[in-house]
Amino acid sequence: MKTLFIDCNHQLAPIFARVHGPDDPPIAVNAAPFTSADLPHLLAGCAVCIDDHSYLPTEQIAACTDLRHVVFLGTGASSYMDISALEALGVTVHTIRGYANTAVAEHTIALMVACARDVARMDRAIRAGIWRPLEGMQLEGKVLGVVGLGGIGREVARLGAGLGMRVVAWNRTPRPDAGVPEVDLDTLLSTADVVSLNLGLNDDTRGMIGAEKLARMKDGALLINTARAALVDEAALIAELTHGRIRAALDVFHAEPLRADHPLARLEGVTLTAHAAFRTPEASEELLRRAIDIVRTISAAPAR
């Protein structure tokens, strides 16, 4: 059963080489750039594809007649492919959860602090020869609203509490075991000084933070998104940010990589990172090890 890691970048390559052992199933590695149109040729003869964060359009995968499994490196496969459509083609999509709770939560806190203290804006100004100290938000005593109490959300809540913030949370189903006061979403949005999105993306959560929800946020509040861009109505968010009523720190975007001329890249009150919240050597090692184990399980399964 031929397996191809289609988009092994320069950061993952040495980690994959270290993690992939002689007793593991053989996995070919592609490090060369490609477009969606190249997928049928690239995946010819492959039953299994390991995908970091490359888009897999349904019409192209339909032409990959040997493909039966996609192992997506993370939880957000639905942002890069139509899972139901692929399954209708006989392609099973496997995702990996819980490998980077600490990494993503720490990045969330890093974005929160950077946005609250205008770190990126002052960095850009100094590099341009402008010395302009900016007054920021002190986080101690402020309200942190955590939207989603999975593994990442709980870790964000713990770290936020460690900064002296008062943490409240909303989850689609009550999570009394999380040890965090839970409130309804509208209350969270209207009272939080910082709103952290830590939800998975599905039909129920797609676009759930729209114009009406954004309008409920306090003046001067911060929106942090290290989860999925499609949780938020992008046009409504840009409108709020353009008015300067709220600020945002974003690690995920509706189309990646984000274009330099995109409105979000031109707004002063936005701190941006390149979908990197989960990228630490520790998290990547566990992620790749678990991906290889999924390939092992697939390889050992009886042929259908």
C-alpha cells in the first residue's frame, strides 16, 4: 500500500526523519511545491496521502483513482477539503486531535499579550524609524471569555487565570468538569475584555460569530482566533476592525496564505501570525508519530 506525505515542509522534514523508524510502514515524501491540478499525477498509485495543510479539491481527488485514505495533520481538515464529498468518493479522512493543546494555548496567550500591548504595531514603527510608545491593556483583573472548552480551551483558561484574569466560558454542551464558570454566549461576548475562540469547525459552528455577535463585544475588546477562520464572518469582522471598535489577533484565515493586499493585512489593530499556533517541535513530533501509527493501522487492515 503506497503512502505519500504530499507536503512535507523544511520544518517537518527533520522531525519526520527522526520519528519515522525502520519498522514503520514505508512512506514516500514530497517536498516540492505543487498546485491542486498536480494532485492526480502526484498521487497516482497512492492509496494513502498524508496532508499537512494543502487544499484537496473534490474534483481533483476524484481523479486520484487509487486514493482511499487521507491522514490530515491536525483537526481542521474541513477547512481544506470537503470531507463528506471525499467519503462519497470512497476516500476516508482521518484527523488527529489533542496533540498540540499546550502549543496552541500558549500561542493564544502570546497573541493576546501582543495584541493587548500593541507589540507588533510598535515593532513595525520602530523598524520604520518611528519611535511612538503606545499605551496598552493591562490583563490582570480583566475578563477572559473562552469559547469552547475542549483540551485547548481548558488550557487557555488555565493560563489566563495564571495571569490574574477572571475567566468565563461558553461551550455548546455544559462542561462542569472544566472548573470554569460557564455563561451563555451573548453574556460572554458582552462582558469579556478578551474573547478567545477555541472551537472546532462544523456545520453548527461555521459563521457563528457574525455581525450580530461581534456587535455585542465591548468597545476595545480583543478577539483572538487560533481555531478556525470560518467560525467568524470575515466581512463582518473586517467592518468592526475598520471602525476600530475592537481589535483582533488572528492565526487562521479563510484563504491561506493571506495575501499582502488583504484588508486584514492592512489594518493597524490586527496582529497576525501564519497559522503557526500548533507548530512546536514537541507538538510536531507527537503529530507525525500519530500519523504514522494511523498509516500502520490502515496498512494492517484487510483490503476492502
